[in-house]
Amino acid sequence: MGLLSFRDVHVEFARKGRAPVHAVAGVDLDLEEGEILGLVGESGCGKSTLARAGVGLMPLSGGEVVFDGEPIRHVRGRARPERERKLQMVFQDPFASLNPRRRIGEQITDALRGHASRQERRRRAGALLEQVGLEARDAPRYPHQFSGGQRQRIAIARALAPEPRVIVADEPVAALDASIQAQVANVLVELRRDLGLSILFISHDLSLVRHVCDRVAVMYLGRIAELGPTASMWRLPLHPYTEALIRAVPHPEQVGVAPSGLPGEVPDPADPPDGCVFHPRCPYAHDACMPEHPSLRTVGDARQVACVLHEPGGQARRPEEAARA
Ligand code: SF4
Ligand code: MG
């Protein structure tokens, strides 16, 4: 069992007069101690909802999230239990997450109020700023005096103050200039190395995920389609959706070649297709895909995939193979 475990997690949003949206539909996922686990998928696939559920910011409609052996309880408007301070989140927008009127040093150490003296907090703020590649003497400055990348470093420093074991980072560099995205992502890689942090890294940018993550979970319409070590997934994607996502990443050597995108749109999560929810967009869809959505099953020793092609005898049912037989 991982340090942070999602067990058959469901999240539904009620909508007035309409069917509820099943944003997360039965996710099993383990973030292991000291790893960076990527969570990828198109926008609207449920990544952010799953992330928020993982830190107790979103009520579950089924299943549970277990942190360090104990279930997380969603508590609205009340202080989180002490234990859950070890589970921190970094959001996409560093502009919205910092208060423009307060000095960054004070904001970074807010979590230490009542736990450390003023002098100790000042010392910690300086050390945390240095840990994320800024300087201790930046502490008395205000957010507007920093660039977007520096502000996200400040937000990361603030998440580090309670000495977390897990950081859930939801598109932490998506709002930044492309030229500095890798630098800020590298801050997280260094923190994992230096502090042994476990990081759930949510992104729609596959080249970044490939560079940063040990393992990757691919999400589609609220479900995990595939999970496995980054390198082997890139070498041989098993799920047709993973295959299409990887194929859509532009290659630097193929200047001028348009990436091949996926056909069709992501369906409405309130009204998912019958059978395998990916079937309307899948080039390999066939009869065996229709009775129900395939469950995630282990293939080889470290990979998991939810697709009938990888069930026993499944390859033989692949349409073009069947035609050739
Ligand atoms: Fe495609 Fe069928 Fe696999 Fe779904 S189960 S991904 S429709 S081949
Ligand atoms: Mg999102």
C-alpha cells in the first residue's frame, strides 16, 4: 500500500435539475514513498478533482483516501487534523494563491503560527526560500515584486513549511512561461531528492511528465486507463488512449509536422458512453469492448491497463489481426 492510497474513489457533483456529473468514477491509485507519480489526461478528465479529493478538499461519494495508514476525512470549514498538515497541495495559479498585501516571508510561515516563535519563523522563511532557489533576504518583499516563476517557488516554499511528506501539485507550471516551466518543475524533482518527498504531479503536458515522473497514471473520463513506469510506457504504450496521447506530443526533430491528434471530443462525464468509455474515439473498438468498461488489470510486473486487448486472448480479438487470421 502506498503512502497516499486512493481506493475505489468516486466523486459526483450534483447539478440542479440535471443528472449528476460522475467526475471520478472508481479510481484505485497508490503514491509510493519517495516517488513522483504523474497524473495525465485531457482537461475535464477528473485530474484536479482527484487531486483535491486526495488532500481532503473534496468530499467523496464513494471509496476512501488513505494517508499513511489512516483514512482522510473531508472537513468543511474546520482546521484540518494535525496529521494532514503532512499532506500539502500546490495549485496552478501562484497569482491567486498568494495574498498581495502581505510580505512573502510571513505567508510562507503562516502554517507555523502557534508552533514556532516569531524569530524561529523568520529563520525558517529564509531557509525555505533558499530551498526553492530564492534568497533569504527576499522574505520582506511582496508578491508583486516577483515574476510568475518566482511566485510559484514561493508557493512551493509555503507548502514545505509544515514539513510535508506528500505534495499534490495540480498543474504547477501550466500558468508559467514555457521557457521557465522546466526550471520550476526541477525544483520539485530536487525536493524529492533532498527531502524524500512523495509528489503527485498533475499535468496535461506529456513531455514535462516524461522528464519529471517515475511512474505515470493516464486518466480518461474519471477512470485510470493505464498506469506504469514512465520509460516503459513511452517505449510501449498499452492503452489506445495512451498511444494517442504520446503520438500527439510534438517531436523536436519533426519541425513543421503537425501532431496527430485524437479524433472526437471528450464525452460529457454526466453521460458516459456505454461499454468501454473510450470506445467512440478508439481505433481498435470492437464487440468485445461493449458489454462493460474494462477493469484495470496487471500486465507484466509493473504495469496496469484497462482495455480488453490486454485481457487473456485479447490481442487475437483485435480487429485487424482478426481480419488477417
Ligand atoms: Fe479501445 Fe476496446 Fe480497449 Fe476500450 S476496450 S480502449 S474500445 S480496444
Ligand atoms: Mg485541472
